Amino acid sequence: MLQTGGLVARSARIVLERPLQKLALDRYDQKPMLTDDELSRLSPLAQQFRKQFFYSFPTLPHREEFTDCYELIVPAAHPDVGDLRVRDDEEELTLSVGPHHWHVTLSHFDEQPQEPQIPFAAGAANAAIDDLRAILGNVTIFRMRQANGRSEHTMSYGPEYPRRLPLQPGEREYRWTGPL
């Protein structure tokens, strides 16, 4: 788990006050809320994530979509980084920033996740919220390698990561607010 607390909260406040965030919100205000039918079809994991997201980030610009599943999108703070997306796959949340993605699964909190239960969904949702705090607070570093215009390899880590290797040709590092 990455660093959370006061430093992240102060950094996140700086990120959220940037004019780019306000401009990006204009692009996402087409569908400000889910319909009652869509809300009724949310998985227990999506319900818990959504509740914790609105509690933790009440003023963060975002949009929500419901196609075959629930997805929350936070517009990119920098065009080189990409949007932050959280997609509900019922037994896991898939988080992504640009081409990089990872999973927060119910199985981390329950040995048998066939029946998503609220206590396990709350634990997984809380882990995803911790990840969002670290990203928005500029704690998480993303490393991406591109070749032929496509993403070849991605990873993320905190600044305290002990095995941080020098950048290789074609690799770039980013934080939420842009390239390092």
C-alpha cells in the first residue's frame, strides 16, 4: 500500500485546484449521474466503491457511465498521462491510468469470492480508494515503455520502491500531473 495521510491530502488539494481539472470537467459533464435503473444494477463492489469515492473525493471532477458495467472516469490532469478509470467487473475493480492498469479483487479480502458480500466489497473498495489517493496526490509513479507507437510495458510504484531501476530506452515516467 502506498503512502496516505496528510501529505497526500495536501498534494491532492493542489492537483484538484489546477485549472486543467476545471477545463477537463467541461468535457465530462454530458452525463452527470446514473439513472435509477443503472444504480439498481450496480454490483455490491461498485456500490461500496461509489459510496467511498463520493465521501473521499466530493469535489473531484469525474463522470460515471454504465454500459455493460459501471465505470467512473476522472479526466486527465495532463494529456500525456491519460484519464483515471475505475471499472467494475463484479468481483474486482480494474483501475487504469492511460495504458497502465491493475486489479483490486475481492479475493484479496475473501477466500471464496463467488458471492460478493458487503464486508469484502467494502475492503476492496477501500483499497481502490487508497490507490486513488496515492495517484491524485502525486505519490504513485507510472513507468511506461513505448515502441512503434504502442505501449509495450507499464508499471507503477511509490517513491520508496527499493528496486527502482534506471530508465531504459523508450521508457518515460509520470505522475498524475505529468511527466517527471
